[in-house]
Amino acid sequence: MKALTYHGKHDVRVETVPDPVLVESDDILLRVTATAICGSDLHLYRGKVPGLEDGDILGHEFMGIVEDAGQGVSKLRRGDRVVVPFTISCGDCFFCSKKLYSACETTNPGRGTIINKKDVRSGAGMFGYTHLYGGYAGGQAEFVRVPKANVGPLRLPEGLTDEQVLFLSDILPTGYQAVLNAEVGPGSSLAILGGGPVGMMAAACARLLGVERIFMVDRNAYRLAFAAATYGVEPINLQEEDDPAAHIVGATANRGVDATIEAVGFEAKGSAVETALTTLKLEGSSGSALRMAIGATRRGGVVSVPGVYAGFIHGFLFGDAFDKGLAFRMGQTHVQHHMPVLLEHIENGELEPHAIISHRMSLADAAEGYRIFDEKKEECRKVVLTP
């Protein structure tokens, strides 16, 4: 089969690789009909995440048709059309029983990214996201093996296109959980840092849940213009505004917003000192976006962090967060928990996640898709690939 494989920083290739096979009794083999490039895939593309090996198949946003199923698969059969969550969860362990699917204790034989790990078990395995998360082959391919098929894949109803439901695999539940974690609703105010796909989905879900006022901070004018037109956000361009947090505070009676969603993550552009520290591996992440979130949020508010982080952050301003009495909610998304309700909203026409798609490309052109998305060429918001 053809698949998108990793060969080093900025080097991904569509190559012929062996077809996947069933390994466990509850596996399915999926013929991929649509897959997407996620913003977190760019961390891998840029060589920022350890644990990748030459030839690893990337991709964790995908869907398709069940081609084969193990004897232990009870909820799906050949021919079913499904969308697959990016986390792999067993459904039976301590955390899965609490619907904390991304914390599944049984599916990740890798180490995970916790530095001060002790004997804590790793969280859930993930498709196409390094051997730290289990080394599972990803879905930017013609076929993929999907473990734990009785827990993850969601069977889809007739009448919905692939593009309407593809983002149930990751970015839509991630944006939705970020809004739920922010504890906002009708009449609330919210700031979203980052106008990438997750930031866009957070804006869509915030509108769905009745948030009244949404600020969005980004450094790309085309993203902000789209979000303003589509979701009614108040755009703040980092290229024009030196201190977005001060702008937000000033626009909210000198209090700040009820909550801030930090949808950028560890590659947020920081100071020269932070850049030097991360280059020398003395700091794992820039703290610039988190500092902005702390500054923009009112006393007693919430900072919700769906952006990916790892390692040390020195400039965290924990004292400011304490003085304001802020709450922090964060972590990988419990996708399986949110997929059914989000599918209902899509069926009802209340959510149109496919609106953000800007580029539709063949899997054969995936490497070019990565380049365009990474360099933000052609006003790229989201790339969907079809094998």
C-alpha cells in the first residue's frame, strides 16, 4: 500500500509499505477514505518530538470502511463506515471506566512524555505519533490497523459526507473539550489563543454553547479574517498588537475574559532567551502563550489548554495565576466520550466543521500538503487527503 512516512526533519515521503494485518482479535483493518494533516503533525514534521523512526507512518485524523475484522470485534462488521478517534483506549481499565479515555493504562507500551514519571503508567497510545505513544502506524495511508475496535471507531449514518464527519477523529472533540473545560456558556466571554484548526473548532463549539463574546489571537491575517466572518470572533493580530492580553483586559472593563483557551502549545513563539533555552534543551517549551492566557483571564477564571506541551517551562508566572485564583484544565482529549454528541450536532446542522477545509489533495501529494500547511502558504487552514 501507499503511506506517508517520516524520514527526518521536513522530510516526509509517500512510499510503498507492507499492508497492515490483523494482530489481536479485536482489531479491524480499515480502508482509509479520508485523512487530514493535524496541527500537531507539524510538531513531528519539524523534528520537535522525539521517538520517531525512519519509515514511521504518520497521521491520526482518519476515517474509512471496515475491510476485515477480528473474531473479537462485536460492534462492527465489514462494510461499515467509521471515523476513528486518535487515541487508542481499551474501555475497561481504571481510567476508561471513568470515561477518561486518553488516560487509558493498557494501550501504550511506550514511555510517554512525563519527565518526573515515577512508576506512573503511560497514557493512551496514539495513531501515528511516535514510539513514546506506542509506535502505532498512522492513518495517512491507504489502509490502517485499528486496535480496540469495540471501543474507538464510531459507525456513521447514511447521508453525511466524509468531510462533514472526518474531524470527529480529533480537532472537533479537542475544540469541544477545550470549551467544556473553560466552563463557559451563554453570556460568557472567551479568548482563544491560536487560529489553527483546534482554535477554529473551539470557536465553533463556543458559539454552539452560547458564548457571547470571543476574542481570537493569531499572527496570520487570513486566519483571523476567516474566523471573524465564520464565527464572529473579535480578531487580534499579533503582528499589529504588542500586548493582546492588555487589549483583552481593556475591552472587558479592566477585568479580563471569563476563560482563555490556549490552542497554540509548546511551539508558541517566545522571547530570544526562551528560544535559546529550548535550543539548548534547558527548557521544553516557550511559556509565552501561557503568560498571555494568564494575563487575559479575569480573577476566578479558567485557563483551558488543548495545546500540546512537554518538559519544563520557566516563565510560567505561577504567582500571577495564584493571585488571580485561576483554574487550569488541560490534557489530551477523551475523544470517544465526545464523538456521539458531536455527531448529533453535525446531523442537526448545528456544527459544520468542514467549513475550515482550504485544501483537498491526493495522498500522493501529502508531502506537498505538509509543506503548504507548515509554511502557511495559499491561506492554508486545513488539508484533507484522499488515498
